[in-house]
Amino acid sequence: MNALTLTLKKQPPTDLDCSTLRPDLLGTMTLEAIRALPLACGKAKHTVADLFEVEGQPGAQMVLRNASPRFIRVGFGMTGGSLRVEGDTGDLAGAHMSGGTLALEGNAGHRVGAAMTGGRIDVRGNVGDRLGGFLNTDPQGMSGGVITVGGNAGDRVGERMRRGICVIHGGTGLYCGASMVAGSIVVLGEVGDGVGCNMRRGSILLAKAPGRILPTFNPSGHLKIGFLSLLFRHLAEAGIVAGLADRFGTRCLRYAGDLGRGGKGEIVVLEPKGA
């Protein structure tokens, strides 16, 4: 059975709200009904058929092809199913997700996975600012689920994050983990200044030492933390990130903070095996 596939025929004239193009909404509809669905795209009135070729069988799996940075709110509020997006996307991809999987095969804009409560988002390329952060309509950052980014992320990754896991294979911008309440962030590349600013709890694991640690973080010294091996195994078995156990041991340099917010959070700088 072929997945429901929507292939963009022409570039939308302005930002296109794709929040209704979700497998959990379209999976029980007929192709005729899907083609007739209205889409929000500026002041003009469009239907799905105006902008997309619609093929395949509606169900739990769906594909968006020839995606554009003008696609906003892709997978917004998704509760289940699988959505694969071929190409770049704009802002708010996967925001408010509570279930399902969203695979973005290009780059994505700002606030990917903002305020999500469950599900999984995998981004092959780079993302903008406030990955897994909060929305103006929801002051809470992501509180569940998993986000992986194959490239780099912008500023304020995981801002106000309460639960869940973010893994960035590249680097991040400023204030990674700002105001974290709980959860885990793993950064395998370089991290910008201000990491962990105002965090209350949670863990930020870094494969490379930051250029500067805020003075409100207290160094705990070089420690051997057995839990790291369990964490690496969990991340590998869950398909979140593989190979950490091959690269890193259980020794690390740990900082407790932010002391201005109680000091119950931590920044953990992983040490390569044999170092």
C-alpha cells in the first residue's frame, strides 16, 4: 500500500499553513475530500489540489514532497502517524506534537518542536532558534518526546524545557538550555556562550567543552558517573543516537548550576575514551 503523498506543484505565493496536512487528520478521508480541503496562504483562497498532486492511499503514513521554506506549522499538533517531509520547511514544524513521528529531510526554521508533549522529530539538516522551546501562547517548553538534529541548531535550544530529549549532532548558538526545568540536551558539536543560563534542573551533555562556563556554575571536578553508560545504551537502543559508548567513557567534567536558580541542574562535559 502506497502512503498518501502530496507533491508540491508550484511555490506558494507566501507562507503556507500546513497544520492540516497531517496523517492523523487525513488518514480517514477520501482522496476527493483531501483535494478539496482549503489551505491558508495569505489572502488568496487555495485548495490542496491547487498546490499539490495528491496520490497514494490515506492512512497512518504520509509524505510531503518538494517542500518549501514557506511551509509553516508542518506537523503542528500531530497526535499520531508518520509524516515524512522531503525538502526544507519553515517555522513551527512539529510544535505542540503529542504523538507520531515527523521526519524532516532538509533544513527547518525556528521553534521546531516548541511546546511538544510527545512523539518524535528527526531533522536531517539544520534548524533555527528555540528548538524544543516555548510558544507565546504556551509559556512551557517541550515536556516530552524526542528531537534529533543532524546539523546545527540556533540560539536557545530547549528553553524552558520540562522533559524529553534533544540531541544535536552539530553545534548550537547562544543560551543552550536556558531556563530548563528538566529533561536532557546532548550536543555533539560546539556550543555557544551562556549554556545553562537560569536552568533549575535537567542535564546538558556536551561532547566538547564550551569556551566559557557562566560563573553561576560550580565545578564538581572530574568524576566517574556509571549512569552515563546506561544513558548511552538507552539512546542507542531507542534509535536516538548511536556510538556514544564507543566514543566516550563514564568519566566527565561536571558543573552544578545555575546557582542563582537553586543549583540542581548540571552541565556534563564528556571525556573521550583514552583521554
